[in-house]
Amino acid sequence: MDSSQFNNQILILSDKLFRLAKSILRNDMAAEDAVQELHLKLWEKRKTLDEVENISAFTFKSMRNLCLDLIRINKDEVELPPETEYDEINPYQQTEIKDMVTCIRNLIDNLPELQRTIIKMRDVEGFELSEIAFITNLTENAVTVNLSRARQKIREKILTEQKKVEQTIWKK
Amino acid sequence: MEKIDDLLEKYFRGETTLAEEQVLKQYFKTGQIQPAHEMYRPLFEAFEQELSVKASSPVHNNVSKKRNIKLLWIQTISFTGIAAALLLALWIIRPQETNDNYAVISGDRIEDTDFAQKYAEKKLNKVNDILINSMKPMQNIDKARQSLKQINKISETRDKIQEIQNKIQIK
């Protein structure tokens, strides 16, 4: 892979990679550093990248693994284990939530890493299930299960909020 | 409306295809949303907003530039190193100067072939002259040998006379 192919196939994914890194690391600066680090690593391995079948999926998989490694190294990082269930948003956060869109974005950001990554890969970046399975090292079935769980949690929140709105109107 | 209801159910079960999800995204983007579906609009809007998140510093091409500078340094150092190694290797294993085409004249090494040849010819001519001069006494010897041949004939004549005298005495 030469410089121009590297630009067209990998550097072009920078914003998407940044979103993934930010979603996992929860920090803009750390995410930018991680993307840069990944670029350097891939550049050094550019000669072997020609053998990769799906360069985009491979790059995202590398990005996720790099971010997870960074979290493992930095133990101070507040990261929920994959199985940890979502906790209700605290009052301080609630005051910051101005509308439902922000509320949902916060909800997604507080999902366990795996669910968060999967829902963003699918609903934001538009990846195929097979690609997400490759990126996350899961089976397609496991991806579907996690995707469904993530969406159901959001739906529950939406329905809860909707009920609150209806009750308020009913009281009036 | 039923179609959207079905799609939403499928969507929350994680069973929709990308194409079906695109239909839902388009539906919630248009603004003509059924009141029953209104509550789901923020969800799809949240995904749209997320898509607008971009890295604040331009990460594009940084790698190439960074790598190019780094690469330039590495290449410069590498090539310098290789050149130095080659020079050292050539110095160590350089072929010994085995130029046999030289002459030593009065202790001086002469590699000028023409000069050496002329010098050698001159010396050989000198030797030739010496030899010719040296051979002159030998020519005299040859003359003496020729003279001695006559002496040998006298001896033969004497022998014949003696033989004749012997014959005469017997008679």
C-alpha cells in the first residue's frame, strides 16, 4: 500500500475512527491521540495491508483493540465492564439534559462498551453485522443480541419519558 | 404507518437490514411523522448529531508528513551508514596491488613501460658489445687451430716416410 492508497483507504476514515475512539475512551484528546497512534502503526505495517480483505473493518477493529488496550493500561480510566448495566443518570446530569436528543446521546454514551460500540457502528456508521462481528470478535448472532439489548434500553427510556410527559399532561 | 410500526419492532429486536434502517432514518428526517412515532424522532436525531462529531485537529495527512520527515531522517542515516560500511569493507578487503609490470632501476621502481624497454635495450646492446669484444680472442684461437691443421699434415707425411723407409730396409 503506497502513500496515496493509505490516504484514500485509511486516513479518510479519521473522523469515523475518532468517533469510535471517543466513544470508548470518553475523552476527545485521548481519542485524537489514539487515532494518530493507530495511523502510525498502520503506516508502519502498510506493506502487509494489501493482504487485508476489508481494510475498513480491519482498521476499526485495530482502533477498538488499541482503545481497549489503552484503557487496560490506564487503570484510572472510568470504564464500565462489558456486562455492567446502565445506571440511571444522576441529578447533576439530569439538569444538563435539555432535550430528549441529548438525553438519548447520554444514554448511549453510558451503555456498556460493547453495546455502545455496536449501536454506534450500526446506527451511526452504518456497518454490516458481519463487519461489526469482525471488529468486535463476536459472532453475528452475538452482535444482534447486543444490538437489540442496546436499542431496547433506549426504547425503555423513551417510553418512560413518554409516560412522564403523558402523566404531566393528564394532571393538567 | 403499519409498515413503519413493523420496521420499528424489527429495529428494536436488532433484525432490520441496513436498507430498512435507511427507510426509518429517512422517515424520521422528513418531518411528516405520525404522532405515535414522534417519541422515536430524538433517537434518530441523536444518530444524525453523532455523525457530525469530527476530530478537532486535522488528523488527515499528518501521518504522511510526520512519517515523511521521520522517513527522510531514517533514509539519510541509513544511506550514510551503508556508504560508510561499504567504504570500510572496500578498505579492508581491497585487492592487493599486484602490478607486476614494473622494473627496478638503481633501486627505483619504474612503471613506465617504454622507458623500461628502452633502458633494457640499451643495456642489452651494451652486453652484446661486451660479448663481441670478449669473443675476439676466440677468433684467434680458431686461426691457430687452422694453422695446427697444417702441422697435423706434417706428422702424417712423416709417418708415410717412415713406412716407406721400413719397406726399403726389409728389401
